[in-house]
Amino acid sequence: MGNPFDAAAEAFKPEPTAKPAATPATPKERVVLDVGSHDVDDETYHSDPCPEPSLSCSIAKVLINRSPRHAWAAHPRLNPDFEREEKESFDLGTIFHTMILGKGADIDVLDFKDWRTDAAKAAREAARKQGYTPVLKANYERAEAMVKAVRAQIPGHEELAYAMAAGVPERTFIWKEETTAGPIYCRLRLDWEARNGALFPDWKSTLVGAGPEEWGARVMWQMDSHIQAAFYRRGVKAVIDKDVDLFFAVAETNFPHALACMRPTPAAVAMADRAVAYAIAMWGLCLHSNKWPGYARQMAWIDPPAWKEKLFLEREERGEMEPVAAWAMLNALPDRAERTDEPVEGDDNDPFGLPPISQEDASQ
């Protein structure tokens, strides 16, 4: 029996690079989708194709960590001045996703050394206006090397190889949630809907180490990936009535492009389940009332972080916070200041009570 990943690997080849049209594309008519599983492009998904402004995982994180006001500002259907953030680092991650999954954003490879020239900037903006992800030729070649290295490692990760052996990339799931204020729409975009088992991989690229000691210990929590795992599990259950868990396949953008797989613990996901339930309820209240408050108006009492308290207590233990002792210590001169040829402390010309630096001092 052959490797279960072989068939899938053959299908995961980069799509032919598309070039933007010579003239600006006409605006697309807004697509409206209802509850279910859908095959739509990135632009359609991120513009929110639901009948009403919907709650996505990224907006849920904003509600949980900031406020409804911030969620309103970050939503493409609510904020009329909303613009998606465009960064070259995002572009590299997008390219990797497209290549590893065999589907995703259209890529336009631009043969420039960097983005500094006016011609390069104009070409980049033209590509983005057409809905393409612009990438420098050198970075595209770097992404190709990264994908090749990552594919070679997949068979060594049993759960990932099993999940990636059969499935569908980039599926959009839309479902409805009932809240005390009324029903709301929710949406998510799966990297890979696995046909094998109950583990769905979500691909991440990283500039730091991909292992549990680096990405898993810091970046995973900075990104609130446990909330993504809980939100996606809830959405998949609602749309296809399947109990699944999300895990993260993390690949390093730098050589040797090491690959690692990890997932939040059941306790972390259970904590995230409660946070997601809060976000859903809050979205319903805000959407149906059209009120989007900011932070709480009550005065907040803030405890010092552990490191700050520890630093202060250590200074107290050393006597540095006792004024008389600290004054004496700060005014103490080095031994060499007792020599008769050294200037004495308290020179009237020095407002800080310090002796001038001698030639000998300056040479040391």
C-alpha cells in the first residue's frame, strides 16, 4: 500500500500564475449566500456574503478582547470606511496557503527586486485592485521551496497525512445562531474539510520556530487560536452535523522550513467555548439594537503584572527603597576618589554634586 499522502500531493500543485487585466475590472455584484457549505473565492468570503452582517472568527476575537465598537470598525459590512490590511508578510502566507492547498487567492508574480521603485509600487497596487496577491519573483521562488520542503515532511506527521489524503480545500460554512436578541448569521472558512477522521488541519506559516516551545507557547495564544478551534468546531457541527476538532499545521517560512502539528488542550477549548458563546450573544445584542459600545465606562483597577511586583520587592529587600541608605549608596565615591589628586565631590560648578571626569577616568 502506498503512502496515503501521495495522491493528494499530486493534486497540490501551484495553480498557473494569473496576470491582472490591462483595464480595471468592473465591480462584482455582491453574492448573497444562506446557511450551508459553499465554494466561494477569498474576496467573496471576506466581503461577507451572508444576508445580514455576520459574525466571523476574527470579529469574535475582537468582541472578546476589545469591544463591540472595535468589532463594528473591523467589519466590512458595517464600517463604510473599512479597508483590509495589506502587508507583504500576509502575501507570503497567502501564497503558501494557495500552493499547499491547491486553491486560494490568485497570485501575480512581479519581476522586481523590491517594492521601492514607483513602477513596482504601481504594479503592486494594480494587482491588488484586480483581486490578485502581488508577490516579488524572489519571494515566489522562496514560497515554492517552502512548499516543496513542507510537502516532503507531511507523511511523517500521521494525523496530518491522514487528514490531507482526502478532502476539500477552502470551504465556506454559514450557519445561524439563536440569541436572546434574535437570530444571527455566523461564517467561517475552512482550510481543509477532511474526509478522513475528525481532525481538520488549519495551516499556519511563521517566522519563528514552528514547534510547541515557540509558536505553540507564544504565537498560538497571541493569535487566540484556541478560540478559532472552538468557533470552527461549533460551525462545522451546525452545518454538516459532524463532531470535529481543529489542529494547526505550522510551517516555518525560513529554511529549513520545519513543520510541526499541535492543538489546544480540551481544557483550553472548553474555556474558548465560553468565550465564543459570549461573542455570539454580544453580537446578537449589538446587531439587533444597532448599538456598539466601547470599553466599560466604570473606572478600572489594574493590578501590577507579576514581573513588576517582583522587581519592586527585590529592590526593597536590597534596601534600595530606604531613602537614607539609598542616598548614602548613591553618593558613595569609588576608592580612587580618596586620592588627593582627584577632584572632590560637591564642586560648586556641578549642579548634580558630582566631580568632573578626570583625564585618568576618561581613559578607563
